[in-house]
Amino acid sequence: MLALGWWEARHVPGWGALVTAAATLAFAEAARIEKAAFPAGSELWLLSRRNAIFAAVPFAIAGVWTSYLIALLVYSAASFFIVQHVRHFGAELTRS
């Protein structure tokens, strides 16, 4: 991810791609740590390496890698906040 961000930052004017890649990695790692307590198979739609690779296919075909970095940032941030919501408010929602 950082290599792609570095390459985009060198070939496209500006450093936004590198910052986007770093923020994506930060959100992805935080979500991975937080979802460690989830039961197996419950994180089907959350960000994972496999999902990130499959998401890259249409962007690779179109050749728009900066858009891929932005989309992956949104996906990783959404996954992180969903995990946070379930971990901290899930027990309260199911309690009667």
C-alpha cells in the first residue's frame, strides 16, 4: 500500500496519495486489532487483504490508482467505525 502511494506521489503531482495510503494502513490495522475478538466468519464485509485485492481489480483495469487509494481509505475507515460500533454498543443493543 505504501509502495503504491509512493509511486503515485512521484508520478502524480502532490503528496496526497502517500498520505492517503498511510491513513488507509492506519485504519486497516486499527480495525484488524479491534476485530480480533469477533467470532470467525463474522467479518465478511469488513476490510481484509482479500477484499482489498478484489477491490483493486476494476481500478487496475481503468488505471486509476489514486482513486483506488481514496476508495480503500473510505472502505477501511468505514470498517473501523463499524467494528468500533459493534464492540462498544453491540452488547447494549442486545441487552434486554
